[in-house]
Amino acid sequence: MQRRSRGLNTGLLLLLSQVFQVGVNNIPPVTLATLALNVWFFLSPLKPLQNSCLSVEKCYQQKDWQRLLLSPVHHADDWHLYFNMVSMLWKGMNLERRLGSRWFAYIIITFSLLTGVVYLFLELAVAEFMGEPGFRRNCAVGFSGVLFALKVLNNHYCPGGVVNVLGFPVPNRFACWAELVAIHFISSGTSFAGHLAGILVGLLYTHGPLKKIMETCAGFFPSNIGYPRQQYYFNNSGNSRNSPPPYGFHLSPEEEMRRRRLHRFDSQ
């Protein structure tokens, strides 16, 4: 796996533009730190992609466990980084305000590790039960698994409503599953198992024992601790897209935004 040629890093430029339009002061600290960390590792990767991506063969069989830490914060190219971090921007602002910064940081770290573990389990299970050893070599990289877990949380805290997936209205409670299938069919090279792993981790938190286990392990602070919600607000320093969009990774609006901004760059 090789990182694609960066060229002008248009995706990175658009991400920075999005951040400044929202306003750096309007982004809660953990969300901002997560964005900065991913951008930093994109510009200065600790290892090449082939040495940071996550696979059963490399991580489990060859005991290269550091890939569990490296894989979520490395991206294949600037567009991979852009779409993941724009999604993180909106989800992070919603969830960090609701849960508090310390608990949200705990969630990000825990989800990053668990999503990788579940991904390895899924790939290993498919390789064993289907007799396809190639699944052991499937190597995934990127933050999208964690984002799918955060989608489940967003949906849990904002139930009801309908979102658009590829132009079709989908109830919020089914949005993650619809997006899982949609992304798999329209975007080649994405990791179905990685996205599924994120959904399963999110469900373990909202409907399983994970939240209780995390609270027990944390012990010294409750899940609702954090800064007051009114500390972060949107002012008029940005454009009209200041408010976070509804729950979900809306493929159609993001593709539209991408085409609109690419057109703007092409016309200059």
C-alpha cells in the first residue's frame, strides 16, 4: 500500500478552509486536537502506509501490535483525510458538547483501539469460516471505523428523523447500515469490515456493556463531566454553514460540497 501523490493537497486545503469557516474558537478542544493529530500524521507520518495499516497477518500473526495505534491516524491521501475529518468535525462538535471533553477523549481513544480489535476479529473469522486466507492480508487504514462508531452514538442521542443516503430517505435508526452498504458499493477500496467494526463498537457502547465497563475503569469521573455547553457557540465569523448538519455521513451533500469546491478551484 503506497500513499498516493499529494500534488497540491486540495483535500487538505479544503479541510483547513472548512475549519476556519467554522472558527477555530468554536471547535471544542478534543475535536480540534483530533483533527490536528490526523493532519499532523498525514503531513509527517510515523511510518509508510504499508507499515501502519492494520491486518490480521501483520498485527496478529506477526505481533506488530503498534498498528492498532497507527492505523486510525494515517490516511491514504488528502481526500481520504478530508472526508473523514469533515465528518469528525461535525460529529465531534455535537458529541463533545453533550458528553464533555474528558469523556469524549476517553471515547475517541477507546473506540480507536476497539474498532481495530473488532476489525481483526471480523477479518480472521471470515478467513477461517470461508477458507479465504486472503482476508488475513487485507490491510486497512484511516479514521472511518471510529466515525461509524460515533455515528451510532449520534443516532442514539438524537433518535427519530430521517436522513438522505444517496438521495433516498432513511430513518435515523437504519442510517448506519444504509451508509455501510452505500459506501461499499460506490467507493472502491473502502474497508467494509472496518466500517462494520465501527458500527459494532458503537452498538456495544449504546446497547451493550461497553459504557458500563468504561465508567468502571474510569471511576474517578462520570460520563457527563466537562465544560458548560454554553462555553462553545457559533458566531458570525463563518459562512452560512455554521450549524452542524443532522446526524449521519450524508453522502449526497458532501459529494455536492466537494464538486462545488472543486469547481471553485478550477475556475480560478
